[in-house]
Amino acid sequence: MSSADQDDLSSNCGAIQLALPANAVFTHLTSAALRGWRMPVLPRVPIIASTAKEAAHHDRRGVYVRRCDVPSWHREDVGAIRIASPEWTVAELAEDLGLIDLVAVIDGALHTHDTTIERLLGSIVPGRRGARVLRNALAYVDGRSESWWETVLRMAHQLAEIPVESQVEIFNRAGYFVARTDLHIVGTNRYPEYDGSTHREMDRHRKDLRREKGMARLAYERYGYTSDEIVKTPTMVIEDAEDALGWPHDTRRLKRWLYELDRSSVSKAGWARLQRRLKRFDRQTPPRSKTQRVAQARPF
């Protein structure tokens, strides 16, 4: 989400907040977006708020209001907007996001120091919807990740049980800094990285070329992958890693990665699945009055 979109969302939430009860807080994707976290690509961010269970139902166009008590220790003010804590926000996102998407969101939250793994673990409520997904996700998160796609690339290796470490610094024999890489396949000279569109900008491209030559002089292999390659040729990423490790290709290593990729918003099927799950938050049509609902239910 761009800073302009985030400002628009904040303005909208500020206006909507005036019409909601004083105990209402913005939650779920709305809270994550207001915090500027990394997010799945969505047509728009749904406006989701929570009020106390005993509060009157508020049916408003453009806003989904949940009657779900948010404890006082999970309420915060960001600017003049009341939102749920990072931990409560993540717990709600776990209800709808697949494993890869959830890990990518949490990576971003950790990177900005909005929360910690310990606080997130402490917020898990056994039996709550999404609790198992959240617990699984916390086994994979890494706050050193610097982008959404870097997380996806790391998850490809982790889910295929390829040993990797993140944000590795490389120095030459004289002790001078050469590069910091997205990933390193442990026990090899292979360094997989995500190559976004910014890598083709002139200044960035010059730096990348200088960096790659510095790595080549040390006999280190930099393997850059685009988002298109990660999604459309997902087996290639793992086969490249197997080659680097000297392992035989084993399709069994691919199963978990391909399964979770298919459920992630970066795949066509996963994106459609997420849209279906978020459909319940859509409040773009004007709410019907009780009289209208009764009239439409009559058989005459």
C-alpha cells in the first residue's frame, strides 16, 4: 500500500470512527494497513471494526462491524485512530490468510519492531480459529526479511527443507564489505535473491553489477529470481537449490512448498481463495432496513 493510500485509509477511518461507539477499534486487515505493514495485493482494503459484544449492531455501508470484545490491553491509538494491538491484529489475520501470506505479514511487523515472536506466542488462544496456522507460521518467521517477495523466496526453501540463512553479510579477503544477500544456502556458495523491478533502475543496476562482480571474485554464485519465476516455475527454485547442495532431485521435497504456494495470494488460485474469504467483509451496498428485510421475506 502506498503512503497516499494509507493516508486516505486513515482519513476514512477517522471519519467512520465518529459514527461508531467509543469502544470500537479497527482490526484485521484495516489495522495492518493503518500500521503500514506488508500486505497481500488487494483491490481495496476492507474497513473492519470491532465493538463490544453487548453493543447495538451497527450496519453501515462500507464498514464491517464485528461484535467481538477486544481486551483493553489489545487496544491502541495510532494518531487519532483506535486500532487493535499488533498481536490481536495478527491473530485475526490468521483466521483468513494462508501460511505464506501470514508469515510475510509477520515478517514485516517484526522488521518494523511493532511486535515480537514472544508477544505473538503469548497472544495465541488455544481453540481460537486460526490459532494453529499462527503457531505454524511463527516457526518460519524472520524479521530480517526486507520485502514480501524475499519472504516468499525464503519460504520456498524452508518448506522444501533446504537449509538457508537470511541477510548474510559477505566480506572480501581484505575484510571489506562486499554485499548483504537475501539468502544463503548453508554449506554452499549459492546465494538466492529476489529481483524486483527496482533492480533494473539505472543507479540500482550499477550497484548490482558492482556487487555481483565482487561476489564472483570470491567464487560466490548469486541466483536472482523474479516474482514471475517464483510463481510460474516454482519447481525450478528448489531444483536449483538441490543442484547447489549436490542432492538428487526429489519431488517429495516440493509437495509442501507447492501446496502452500497454491493457497497463497501470490498464486491465481490462492488469490481467488482469499477474495472469497474476505467477501463477508464487503459492505459496499446500502444496508437494508428491518422493514425491507421483512417485506422481501413475505411470500405474497
